Amino acid sequence: YDVIDAALKTDAFRPRALFDRYNIEVLTTTESPLDTLEHHKAINASGWKGRVLTAYRPDPVLDPDYEGFRDNLKILAEQTGRDTLSWEGYLQALRDRRAFFIEMGATSTDHGHPTAFTADLSKGDAEALFRRVSTASATPADAELFRGQMLTEMAAMSVEDGLVMQLHPGSFRNHSAAVFNRFGRDKGCDIPTQTDYVRALKPLLDRFGSDTRLTLILFTLDETSYSRELAPLAGHYPALKLGPSWWFHDSPEGMRRFREQVTETAGFYNTVGFNDDTRAFLSIPARHDVARRMDCGFLAKLVVEHRMEEDEAHDLARALTYDLVKAAYKL
């Protein structure tokens, strides 16, 4: 402890010094649409050359079950001058905030829904649903339907403005009532759940699955879906890419299982290589090193089994490390 404590107090361990030492090209944080992005503005104004981007994480204003959802709609109205209690005004306010995030350098959105469910309602049905969720009359079924409709609306906006979508479903968040009641949301106790993608994503994919202007990167905590659902979907729909093994499975064996179960059907180029999802800044080099070692081990196995030439493996090693993720996130 004393050694670590002393090191953290030196200039060599200041965040920007570590950013440079780790050779980080881009680091992205996720913020609510209600965030003023003051810290990003400060970084941009500082003259520092490090590239730190924001990503649009709209859960606080898309999820009726999110604490303070209706109050958040009021804040959204104040920020944009839109009538966020009307369906069209609400959608336009979301577009306005997306435009602000793009102006601040964002290239992606991130959605942490409990499921991958999507919907594609008529305008009239969507307006009626919005009236229910923006008042106190919404049911749990209404909340899930609204989240599903809003994923499709977000896809439509991504087609318009080019932001890459990320979907991180399948976590039963804040599972421990005791921890949640004492400390609030996002303090751990998140548990993986079984997740459907084939039926859940169909409404969105019927509209946008073949639209090459959309990139939707899928993540999962349900490893049983790799070969059964995710790989075939990504192999068919041009808009879909598979994100790397995530969270509980962001581990040596989890990475190996991902490649073994996905590659035969989805190939390599329907995945986005590796991007780590850490909140622990000091872990970034180790996480990337592990991912590179596991991918190279997988490629080496294909080479020694004469299923791939060595020069092809070299090219893929670079692609999985750098090229695919840079292209997928428009960096």
C-alpha cells in the first residue's frame, strides 16, 4: 500500500502522464444528455494534446424506470427550449443534445437497457405511449415498450447524424436492495441475465438492419447467445457488429470462448476488435495486453492447424488490435 500510495503522488503517475506513457490514442467517457460536458470543455481548452471524447448515454431520459425520469424531462426542456412533454418536442430535444455531443467530439452512443427489446410503433401509438410514460400512468409493460421504441428512434437518429450505437443489455442492475438503498445505483451487485436478440432486435433490424449508414455494436453478458444468435445476426445484417467479451467475460477464458463461438459464423471483420470497458484507468495497458495475447493465441492455433496462413494471421492481429475498433467507432 505504501509503495502504491507514494507512486500515485509523483508526477509520473498523474493522469496525463500515464495517458502518454500508455500510448493511448483515444479515451472515451459516457455522459448523460443532461451533462454540460464542462470537464471535456476544460480539457479541450487546456492545450493538452490527449484525445478524450464523450459518448451520448441517454438512459436517464429514455428509461421511464430511471430514478428522476420525469424530472429529467424538465431539465431537458430547460436545456433545449423544447416542449419535452410532447412527442415531437421530446424527439427534437434529443436530437439537439446529440448535436451538442457531436460538436464536443462524440462519435458514439451507449445504451444500457435491461433487455435488447425493440419496437417500431406507429406515430400515433408512440405518442400515446409517451403520454403515459411522461405522466404517472405508465405500467412496467409500458416502460419496456418505450425503451424498445426509443432504441429504434435512436437508430433512426444515428442514420441521420452518424453516431455509432452501442447496446449493452442483459444486466440485472442493482440486484442487492440493501446496497442500493444505502449507496444508490451503480455501486455493484449487477448480475448477468439470459438475453434474447433474435426476436428482440427484429423490429429495429426490419427498418435499419441493411442500412449501411447505421453501425450498431452489440455486447452481451449471456454467453449462450454467441453462436446461436449474435454471430448469425452479425453475419447477415450489415448494420450489426459484435463488441468484444464484456464485463464478467472480459477475462482470458471469456475472450477465448468469444472467439471460439463467434468466428466460424461471424468471421473476424463483423467484430470490432477490442475496446476495454474499464473504469479503472490504471488497468488499461494490462487489459489490452491480455486481449492481444488471447487473440494471437487463437490465431496461432489456426495457423498450426493449417487453417490460416501466417501472413494472414499477422494482418488479423493488427486488425483485431487496432484497425477494426478504429474503423467501427469512426476514430
